[in-house]
Amino acid sequence: MEANQKMLDAVKWVSGTGCVIGIIIFALSFFVSDYNKDYIFTAVGIAITLSAAAIFLVGIFFVLTEEMVMKTHKGEIVPETTKIIKMKTKANTQTKRSTEFSN
């Protein structure tokens, strides 16, 4: 997790700042009614807040994905799991057909 700490800190800082700015714009849009005749600042505040939340989710997804990829062991062949077990029985190719509708 130490390798991804810089990216995680950057994602938290950017998304936290975006959320604070979006919430401030959204809250001020209710108090300042002269500039908010068609509710454009309300929409802008909500859009900034949702965008910051999406950036946070995508950043966390990338950090977790990279952490999981780093923990997997790639390219190792385990001899115990590569053995092929042959089946001794043959598959039954004939099926029993119902004679209920035949004359």
C-alpha cells in the first residue's frame, strides 16, 4: 500500500476540494437569489460535487486494482495443478427416448 499512497493522497485531495467547492456553490445558490434566476448555480454545484465523488471512486478503484495486481504471482507454473486426469468411463451417447407419443 505504500507504493500507492501518493496516488491515494492526490485522489483524496482533489476529490475533497471538489466536494467542498461544489457544496459551497450549491449552498450559496439558495442564499443569493439575484444570481440564481434559472437555477444554473444549483446545477453547477451538484455537478461539481458528483464529479468529485466520481473522481474519488475511480481513483480508489485504480489504487485497489493496482494493489491486487501487485499481489498476484504471475508466470509461475505449479506442477501439481497441471496434471490431466483421464476419465475411465465413456460418455453415454445414446439417450432414452420417450415412447409416449409414438403409435
